[in-house]
Amino acid sequence: MRPRFDFGDQVRVIRNVRDDGTFPGANIGNLLVRRGSVGYVRDVGTFLQDQLIYSVHFFDQQKMIGCREEELISADDPWNPSQFEFREKVTPTVKLEINGELIANPGDVGQVLKVLRDLPGGVAYHVRFPGRTLQIPEKLLDPAPADAPDLTDLPDEEDTDA
């Protein structure tokens, strides 16, 4: 196992990093660093002798976080930022219909299940509306109001079949 990154390398985290119970002062599940954040490698170690773990200092968040190699890319690699993240609530800016069937109106609340960054037309999302999951370009979505209701019938990101 040879590390891909070295001490001082600038890296970007490609997944949201949440506390798994090992970050001091945070609760399990708390968002520690948002995907796309850039930090600097401070140390490289192993976990269970088969995973490389990088200690990455994220200056903007003032946090030192352990990241697996597959969660990191070089900060110089191409990156398409997104306005929304997994589980964020959104609303369409236009009526969404399939073959004349109304799926959602502006103001209806949906929840992001997956972020699609590498599509030719730009960033898009798998968004779950009650009963349907649609792939929607970012330009057709706005944030839902902060007091929007929780959507409890949603599958986890890995369970999405959209």
C-alpha cells in the first residue's frame, strides 16, 4: 500500500464527512466537512492494516479529520460544485410532469437522494417527491423553506433505483 498523497498535499474531500463517533465534541452523524472542501494532508496512517487514512487539516472549518483515500482527490483535479447535497429539501422552479401527469408544482417539497456531478448538461439530482423519484437539473431547483416538513418515506441513497 503506497499512499497517493503526501504531507502538505492539498486535497479535496469528495463526500460529506460526518462524525462516526471518533471526532471530539461532535455527535454521531453531525456534518464535519462538506464535500468539495479543501484541506492539507498532515499525516498518513493505516486502519486495520488494509486502509490508508489521511489526517487532513481543513483550515476554513478549523478541523483535523481522518479521511480514507477513496474520499479524497487532488485539489487540482476537476470539481463541479453543487448547490444541494444528499437529504437536503428542495422545491422545483417549474411544474414537473411526465406524459401529462403532474409530479410536483413549485412549492412542493422533495428531497435530494443523489448528486450527479459529471453529466454533460451540468449538475443534476435524483430528487424524491412523494411517490416518485426524478432526475432534475440543478437550474430547475430552489431550496425548500426551512420549515418544510420531513419526508419520511425516502430510501437511503444506496437504495435509490431512479
